[in-house]
Amino acid sequence: MDMIETETRYPGMPLSNSRIIQKYPLDVGRNKIKIPECASILTAQLQKDIICLWVLDTPADFALAKNSDSPGRTFDIVGTGHPFGKNRETYNYISTVQLYSFVWHVFEAFI
């Protein structure tokens, strides 16, 4: 969504101060997503049996991240009892979701 579309959908909201929430579907395992480094991770939950990540930032920052050469931020989804982590990576816990008989844990990995 670009800034013009944001102004059309939310008339009267100043674009320089506006915020938007974006949703990103995640796969089990490692995920690289082009989102701003300064963006706030809100939660990870199930939506229609798909694990999704919700992220808050400005429309301009999302556009810059999408078009940057940066590899993006890294998110890992691991099952209960499964080993994960390597090379001294650190992790920030985001959420736990249950899908059928599986329990998945969502982390941001800092490589």
C-alpha cells in the first residue's frame, strides 16, 4: 500500500504521522521478511489455519524496506521439543500458536 492509497483509505490522517499494520504469512522453519528494522512486532496468531505475523510501522518505512537491498528480518517457527538455534544466534520470543495437535513457537532471530 503506498502513501496515496493510505490517504485515500484514511482521509484526514496526516501521512507523516500515520501508522499502518501489515500482515505476513509465515511458514514453519526460517522466514526472511522485508520489513523495517524499526517496525514493532505486534503478535503472531493463526488466521484460517495459517500462522501470520502482524507488524506496525509507517507506510513510508514499509515502502523503503520493501525496495531496499537489505535481506530483511528473520523469524523462526519451531515446534515444541524441536531443537533450534545455531551459530550463537539470539532470539526474541513473539508468540505461541496451536494448529490442530501441533504447538508452534514464533521467534525473531538475530543473526
